[in-house]
Amino acid sequence: GAVVSQHPSWVICKSGTSVKIECRSLDFQATTMFWYRQFPKQSLMLMATSNEGSKATYEQGVEKDKFLINHASLTLSTLTVTSAHPEDSSFYICSAVQGVGEKLFFGSGTQLSVL
Amino acid sequence: QQQVKQSPQSLIVQKGGIPIINCAYENTAFDYFPWYQQFPGKGPALLIAIRPDVSEKKEGRFTISFNKSAKQFSLHIMDSQPGDSATYFCAARHSGNTPLVFGKGTRLSVIA
């Protein structure tokens, strides 16, 4: 299947700092990428839809000023957690749609721990 | 409102058994139903998927059964192995570049 690379795999940061997570589609172009958040032993919760060249669409309850999403190219979307706090500690996962088809491939996830 | 309901929450089977995980959906606009496997600390990996015009699909040891009238679909894992121990998520979406809606997941343990 298609490869979606997510970096970093894990990050520990101090409260109040910002963290950037990158999501790349390695062997296909992705006009749309999705960002999910997953708490331990829970399902994936959609945070936002990222479209190349336009503003992201955020789900209800997700602060767009806190979770900045940039989709500057067809192969790269970034999620920046600004002024992170301990409650932002979670597993963040990106996904990308291959072509106009239906298959959605996921990155390997980023475990964020805010101290 | 949970759009995709998944059961059971957890499942333990012996090696060689056939675990079955069930999902039900509400939105009749959904037309793509994948199953994902997730290991701890990893992103979900696509296992198998089906569209509503097909009642069954097999890929290796994994089979999806789909009942459009009942709005239900299930995953069967044949000859299960300890390496299949993971969390399985069903999901659904409608056409276009729309996000997946996930079930709550099933933690499967296959014991030798």
C-alpha cells in the first residue's frame, strides 16, 4: 500500500512550548489529509481536514488557533500544537487519501507528552 | 451520536479460532467500509475494505461480510494467530475526500 510518513514518532516538551508534527505522502500526491487524535485505549477522533492550498476545516470543539494546520504541498501537511499543555498529551495520527479513490493510509503516529 | 457501533469491546480466542467483530452503521450515504488493525504505539494499518454492492470479500485470512439491508458488516479472521493480537477498528465514509468515521475498536487477544 501507499506510504505515509509521520515525524517525529514521539516528542516530549515543556508546557508552553510549541511542537510541529509533519505528515508526508511518500509515493503519491494527497490533496486531502486528515489529522486524528487518539487517547489511550480509545478510538481515533477526527481533529481536522487539511486541503492543499486552502485553510483546514476543524471539527467542532477543536481550537484552530491551538492546533495550526498547514498543507503547503501535495505531499506535506503539518500540525503545530501551540503553547502545549499537559492535557494536549496524546497520540496524533495523520492520514492521506490516495488519489480520488477511497483508500486512506495512516502515518505511524506521534506520541506527544507535555510536561 | 455514534455513527458506527462496534462490538465486542474485547475478545479472547485460542490460536486457530475464528474471532468475529461486528459493526453497525446508521448513515445510508456511507459507501466504503474498511477495517484497520492497530498495534500499540503505531498508526492503523488498512486490512481489508468493502463497498456495499458486494456481500463478502476475502483477502488472505481476513473476510468481510456485509449486510446492506441490516446496515451491518463484520470481520472474520480465519486461523487466528498470536501475532493477530491487536486492536481492530471498523470504519465508514461516503464518497469523495471525506474522513473516516471509526468504531470504538475491539481489543483482540489470541492465546496459544
